[in-house]
Amino acid sequence: MVFGNFSIDLNELEIIQRKISKEVIETDRFNKKEKIGGVDVAYKKDYACACATVFKNKKFVEAKLHIERMRFPYIPGFLSFREGPVIIKAIEKLDEKPDITIFDGNGILHPRFCGIATHVGILLNIPTIGFAKKLLYGRLRAEPKKFGEYVPVIDREKVIGACLKNTEKSKPIFVSIGHRVSLKTAINIVLENSIFRVPEPVRKAHEIASGKIKKFSFRTSKFIDGLKEIN
């Protein structure tokens, strides 16, 4: 595949994803869960604004941003190669480091078990959870009907995620292990941090990123170096 003035070898990227997926830890490997992070990316033309938030005991305490030009195209199944670098830069700016971070994107619920929550989680060696509104991959026998219910998403005989009813009125969402968090814990954390369909740390990240990218000026690079803090 040719994009702009460089080519992309998807076969090579698939090999990288499969190699990374072998490093996933599907059990709880964290000391506490007081601080829950969220990440999302908003766009304006070919510029992306990543926002990383932190909630402590369900209260918003911090957000950091990073804006840069995107050079990798959107290709389903390869989101981490597009958004991963800008997300990592936003996360690394945080003063308050989350105990666990929820991503707007899948974890192991992915054709090669390496969605963006898994990819970035392993690169940074942090506990992560994947969240998505649509089913990217896997088999679902039915959808949950009542709040708090979930149905496993299956690939062959392996459970790779859960279809979760995290609010009373909205459609179910899809939750998966990113890294260093069990599926049961991932489901509980998403439930505990949901008021609306999108978990609060991710919803706040989307709100801030969307607001800032709208104000981004292509004539100046003052935002590209990142905004230090959002109150």
C-alpha cells in the first residue's frame, strides 16, 4: 500500500502485532485502582490531538494534550500505528500517573489480538483496558439486555472480550483486556466509571481533545508542543 510518498507493508505490521500480542498479561498486575485514566484522539484535517485524562476516586484531576500531524492513514485493524505515537506523548506528560487507563479502542478484541489498548499498554508496560462502541472482531451469540449484564465475545474457543450493558438506556459496548488487567476487572472498572455510554475518563478526554483541535491554527505551531495542563 502506498500512502503519500512512502509505502506501508501491512504484512510486516501484522507480524509486529502478533509478536506484541504474545506479551499480553491477562491477569491483574497493578497495586491499586484509585486513579483511572482515559485517552482519546480528535482530528482537524490531517492533525490529531490526543488527550490523556486522570480521574481519582471518580473525580477529574488532570489532562494533558499532544498535537501533531498524522502521516499514517486510517486502516482498520492498524489504528495503533496511526494514533499510538501521539497518545503515548500525551500519557507521558501526565503528572498524575493512572493506575489503569481506558482506551477509546480495542485491546485483545482484535484479529491479531493487538488493538491499540494492548499495543500501547505493552509498549509503556502499563495496565490498560480496551473500550469500543462497535464489534471489530469475534463472535457474539446475543446482546445483554439489563444494566450490568455482559455476554462474552468469542474467537474460536477463546474469550477475547465482553459485550457489556454499562448504562440502563444506551446500547451495549465492547470491553477487552488491554494489558495487565483481567477481563472481569476491566468490566468492573468500566461499569464503575460509566455515567453515559462512554466511560467518563474517555468521555472527558474526547471533550477536551475535540475542543482544543477546533481552536488549532495551521499557521502556528504553538499547540503542537503540547498544552501543559487543563483546569
